[in-house]
Amino acid sequence: MMKNVKKELSDGIYLVQADGSKVPFTGSNSDQERKGCKYIGLKLGSKAICIALRDAAKEYTPLTAGEDTTKGYGNYIDSYLDATADWNGKENTEHLKQIGLCENIHLEDGEYIPSVGELKFIQLFRKQIQAALRYVDGKLLPDVWYWTSTERSSSNAWYLYLNDGSLSNWFDRATYSSHVRAVSAF
């Protein structure tokens, strides 16, 4: 009796195709794989994420249209240590949508704004991601601040400087502008 065994993907960088298939990034992938790429995939152990080829807003933008006036939201994270452990970008983004994402931010179906933990993961492997983005003619991740979906309070969210991994939460998400790069499930 034969068992169907699902082969686990190796750790590394992938070209995630429009049909959802994942091709290891080699730097000499076929033109079809390069042109069919929709996301750059990153996998390390049990952690994996897909990174959009371009920012979700064409310019620096506020994260939300206003302050959180919903009642009873209990997922604010005001501790640096807890924020870096947050991997709930999809759930966090749903809450930001309830508040009202800034109209400049355009997310496709299945996309969300990465949490602090997810964006730190991207920042750690930025050099390899940049090589893949360059290969598929995506927009490189510049040395700028990026919003995360991790909220500090009803008016603030965490943002990360991709150059050195600095993390801050001091500016109001409805008035301060930063970059946004969408991600999706791997």
C-alpha cells in the first residue's frame, strides 16, 4: 500500500507564481517563472510568508483614516518584546480595516499588512529578498520606515526601519506617513 507523502518545501527564497505554485529562486530561473511571479516567498522552518512585488501605496501614507473608536478591542501591544513576537498580521489587518484603512493603501484579496514579527522576518532576509525582487523586476525594499499592522494603542501602530531593524511606535497612525508593503500566506 502506497502512502501519499506531501513533500515539505526547503528553507529559502521562492518565486511564488500566480497559480500559487512555488519555485525555488536560483537567480537563473526561466523567463516563464520570472514573468509568472506574483510574490517573493520566504520560508525558514515553520515560518513562511509571501511578499508583494510592490508597495501597497504609491507614496508615504498614513495607516488609517482615523483613531480606533471601536469598543472592546483587546489586542493592543505596548511592549517592544511582545510586539516583536506578534505574528498576527492577517488578524491585525482585519481590525485596521474595521477602523478604516487609509484610502491610499490597496490590498488584493488574501493580502494583509505584516505584523512586527513578520516584517522583522522580512528585514532579516532583506538581502536575499532584494535579489529576487530585482530578478523579477519588482520594487526593491528601500531603507525607509514601513508600517506594521501591530497596534500599540487606539491611535498608534508600530513601524520598522528596514535599514537597521529599528522599531518605533510614537507617531499617530492617522497623521504620520510611512510605507506599506503587503504580504500574504505562503
